[in-house]
Amino acid sequence: MSLNKKNLIVQILAFIGLALAVKLCFIYYNANYNEYALSSFCSINDFVDCDGASKSTYSQAFGIPLCLWGIFFYLTVLFLTFVDKLKNIKFLKFLEVFKNTKSYITFLGTTAFVCSMILAVISIYVIKKLCILCFLTYIVDLFIALAACEFSLKNIVSDFKQTFFDFVDGAKKYKKTFILLLILSVGFLCYSALTLTFVPNVKKAKSIMKYRNIKYNPYRVSGNQLGNPHGNVVIELYSDYVCPLCYINNIMIHQAVKEYKNIKVIHHNYPFDKECNPYLMINLHPNACFMSRIAIASKNQGNYWEMSSLLYEKQPKNLEKALDLAKQLNFDETKFIADIESKATAQIIADELEKGQALEIDATPTMIINGNKVVGVKPYYELKTILEENGATRGK
């Protein structure tokens, strides 16, 4: 195959890959930053879901979205197909270091394909989401490598060696420039990977999941009061003990109370369980009503908040399991059982559900902070900002 024909095939493949990468960037943006965006055309079901893959923390590398890496890769390949002509221009003479562009394209395409296969495994077996457009780019990467090396394994090995030797020669020839570019590149990648500035969606998800992986609330308190009883920043918290996001929020709220001196937390049980919640169409969190009764019975024994943390962690599904927790907290078991089953406890839950309906609570956790509604769990750094905007001050 002639060099010109080979270049043309690589260019066509690179343009196709570039178009796919640009489209993936639009999908990435809409999935993560545009709350009003409709589902993309390639989000078909729970498995074939481009949007879901875009929302994963695996949709970035070194703090940069994979779609942008793709754009950079395809532009680099296109550049290499034109570099032999470009280096004839007088002020671009430094491009003479690119001696064997075919070898470089083979190296880049093969490396990109290997990375693609790793991403494919993660996609299918870890996040369990298949992105059709992503897989199309994987195929494009493979064909770019194969077109450059003419479908020969021997050529691939030879091209890898040639790329390495040319890289070393170029680095020696332009040592100062190479060192400067290396420092800038490594510095930028370290900055983007550590700060996640360019992928705030990933930063948010990782911050939240850090709390999800905590098995024991290290900030838990005993008693019926969480925070300063005279605090002027009042958090009215509506939550459900079966809700996994409420588990995370519970730890964050306890941590905030440790860091800020004027926060007062008032908890309201809002179970998404049809056993006691008449406002539900479907039963979302079975057993949540039972655990709300346990919490209220614990309040009657002076230890509402420690039991609350235990409920999130242990998820007791019957009276026997609840009594195990009661023994751990040295409760009066007879009174505890009576309070769980009492009409007064059921009425407290009914009253809190009615109050929540009046406030149009339709998700947990929901916090009313000095009258301002905050729905859903927030990264801890966002929660602190919200608290400080409402007057929270640090200290004990």
C-alpha cells in the first residue's frame, strides 16, 4: 500500500474518531452538567447507557474527561499524517524530529486500543454500563494502528522500537525544550488529577462515596440533642433509615456539628414505606417505618442520636435485632418494646409525615436550613459552604 493511500485511510479513521469523541463530549456535558437535558440516543436501557457511563468516576483519567483525551489523540494522529509536509515550512523546521510518522501512529493507535480494552472491561464488569459510541472509538483505534502497520505483528514490534529510539533522539536534540514540556505536562496532570478541577462531577461523586465506604459513624453522639441547643443555624432534617444517601448525610451532619459551634439539628422521620406512609404510590423502603418507631422509642430513653447511627449501620429488620441494639445502649427493654408498638409512636410518625407533605418533601435526605430547602446529599465541601452561608461559625 502506498504511503499516500495509507495516510488517507488513517486520516479518514481519525476524522471518524474525532467526530465520535466530540459527540461523546456533548453527551458527557449533558449527563453531568445539564439537568434539563434529555437522555442521549444511546441510552437505551440500564446496561446500554452512554449517559450512565459518562456519569461514572471512570469517565476521566488524571482529572480530564476521556472524551477530551480522545479528541487530543485523534488530533495528534491527524497532525502526524501531515507532519512530513509541515516540516518543509521554514519556521517549523523543528518538526524534523518526527522522522517515522508511520511508526508513531502505529504506537499511538496500539496503545490507545490497549487502553480501550481496559476501559471496556471496566465498563462491562465494574460499572456495568455499555457505551456504544465508546466501543466504536475502540474499533477506530484498532484500525488506525492496523492501517499504519499494514496488519503485521512484526511491523508493530518494529514500529514500537523505532518510536522509542526516535523519542530518545528528539529529547537529546532539544533537551531544554523537552525538559520544560515534561515539567509542564506532568505538573498539569498532577494538578488536574489531585484537584479534579476539570471534572467537578467526579470530585463530587468521590467525595460522597468516601462517606459511603465508612462502616461506622466516627462522629456519633449520645443523647437526644445533636449540636448546640441554642444554635442559631437550625437544620430540620427529613430522612429515612433505609435510604443509603441518608446514611451518608447522617455522618456529614455529625461531622459538621463537631466543626461548627452554632448548629442545631432537629430530626424528622420521613420513611418511604407504605406501612405507615399513606402518601406513597409504591413501597420504596420496606422496614423504614419499623426503624422510625425504634428511633422514637430510643428518644424516650434519652439516646435518640446514637440509636439513629446504629439504625443506619445495622438495619435491624425485626424486634429481635432491635433488642440487640437496645441491649448495647443499656435500654429498659420492656419500655423499649412498649414504645415501639405504642399508638403514640405511630402518631408522632404520622404527624411528621403530614408536616413533610405540607413542606412538599419528596426525597430524602431533605434539609431545611434556616428556612432554606436543600434536597439530596451534597459533598461535604458543598455542605460546609451552605452552612456558612446560613451563618455557621467554626469552633466548639
